[in-house]
Amino acid sequence: MLADAREAWLDAQQAGWGDPVRLHRPGRLAAQAMDQAREVVAAAVGARPDEVIFTASGVHASQAAVLGVALGRRRMGSRIVTTAVDHSAVLAAAASAGTHQAVEVDHEGHVDLEQWAAAVGSSGTAAACIQVANHEVGTLQPYVEAGGICQRLEVPLVLDATSALGRIDLSAAAGWSVLTGWAGAFGGPASVGILVIKKNARWRAPYPTDDYQGGRWPGMPDVPAIYAAAVALDRWLRDGPTVVKRQYDLVDQLRAGIVAQVPDVDVAGDPLRRVPHLLTFSALYVDGETLTLELDKAGFSVASGSACSASSEHPSHVLAAMGTLTHGNVRVGLTWTTAVAEISQFLSELPPIVARIRATVGAS
């Protein structure tokens, strides 16, 4: 969590806010905090505050988005179109909603727009789903063009903005019916998901609801966590551009250094059209879990395997769809405070660690 968000969360816990649907003063204060949080999210994505819903996680938001549109459009058909590299929560929801078609991507992770248009235009398509940017390799999808295709074909688009919200200007993004995000991705609490449903969207809650959040998400909301999430997002919207520029430069330094210093390595994703903070690479003859543990010993917390799998040994469906090396992959995510010295230290530690691991399997 960003320091500002953590402080806001602690302050909110101390404030003793009440149930936001009650008329007493603690309830009114909670309702005001929710309204302010909705305004921040709405401004970030070009929506209306009353279109913003807060869920219990990013996965909940993704599943509710897909299943809700599928339910609202069931008379049109049951086909859900996604890309092959969408988050596993989206892929699972699409498969459970009906017939699922995943459109292929190129070696850098971009969806093929001709195939996309053909899939979306097929009879019986209830909805389409695409990411702003991939959560593992950072590649930006042609989401504006994909949204235009959906508008022309009158098919609602579910836009996953999780990896881009706060880092890329989405206030003028168009063509989507439902947008999702996750506060944990921009330094807010991990317990806050974001679900934005346009007023004209045919979306129906795929679960029992009650009086909370306009009958669109059940249960009393976690007001302190939502308040902290809004503080984190507002910090990105105000001061993020400076951090974003630094992160772009740091990832460029990482990419160039890894390729120059580590032989037999594949750096995944588009080097230019990408979010600023993510980098994934795969090293031949190296087990990803072993490399992750050795880097952890050196003081670097990175990930291996699929970014949306509970098991680090689970191969990445994203890298597989891109046709790149899935063995020995490492996903690096920069934080708000990552500095040049840390990148230099990482590039100093990585080559000998890879060499030692390869030597143990006779691949040096």
C-alpha cells in the first residue's frame, strides 16, 4: 500500500464510520466517504459516480462483470469472446457463462483485430472482454480499436483496466460497457475491487443482492478500505506521471541490462507499447521457482509462473499463448519507490545467480 493509503485506512478505522445506508451521523459520514470514492474512480475512467461499485476483490469484479453481462444478454446468445491472454478470472467466467472463444495474440501479446472482429461479429455473441494492458508482460492491447469494433457490432465490451488504472489516462476511453479494476494494483488495499457499469449496459447481478450499492453488490461495504483505495488512486492521478516516467526508464534499463548480461534469455512483451512498471523474462535451462527463491535470498521479491495462479509452478497461459518460453520465467513489478540503485543491484545479482543455477544442471 502507498503510505498515504495506509495512513488513510488507519484514520478511517479510528473514525468509527457506520453503516452507509443508515440515517444516523456515522452512517451519513460513511455514505459521504463512499460518494467521494466513487467520484475519484469515475473521474479516472470517464464514468458517472453512480456507475461505480466496489467489490471484495479484483477477481470478484471480473467475474461479476462477465457473468452479469452474459446474464443481461442471454437472449442474444451465450458466446463470450476474450483474448487468449486475459486474466484467468475472466477466462473462467467466460467458460462458465456459455461458449467461450479466445482470440489469438502475436508474439508480443497483441490481439489480432481481424480475428477479434470476426469473433465478436459471430452470431450469438453476448459480450466481449479485453484488457487495457496485460497483467504479466505489460503489453498494451489495442483496446480503443477493439472497443470501436464492439460499438459498431453492438456487442458490449468488458474492459479490464487492472494493470493500467492510475498509470495510463483512461478518462477518455470509450467503447466499453463494463470496466473492472483492483485497488491492490495501484497501492490501495487488496480487499477492494472496482466495477463500473455504464447506465445503458445490459447487466444483471449474477448473485443475490440487497440494499447496498444500489442493489448491485451485496453486503455492507468496507468503508475504510474503499476510502484508502480512493486516496491511493487520487495520489496516482495527481502525482503519478512523475513516477510513471521514472518507471518507464527503469524498465528500459532492466530490459537492456538483462539481454546484455544474461545469455539465452527471452524478454516478453512489447518493449514500447506497454504499461510502465512490468517486465517478464524467461531464462533457458533455469527453473523459475528456483530462480525466484535465489533472488529472494538476494533481497528481491519477484514472481514466477502465472501471475494469476495460486501455484508458482503453474505455467503461464499468457506466455504460452504468445509462443514464448514458459520455463524459468520471472515477473518483475516496480513499486512507487523503486529507485535506480535497486535496478542496478538487481542487474548485478541476476547474472551470477542464473549462472550458478545453470551450473547445477550442467547447462553452463
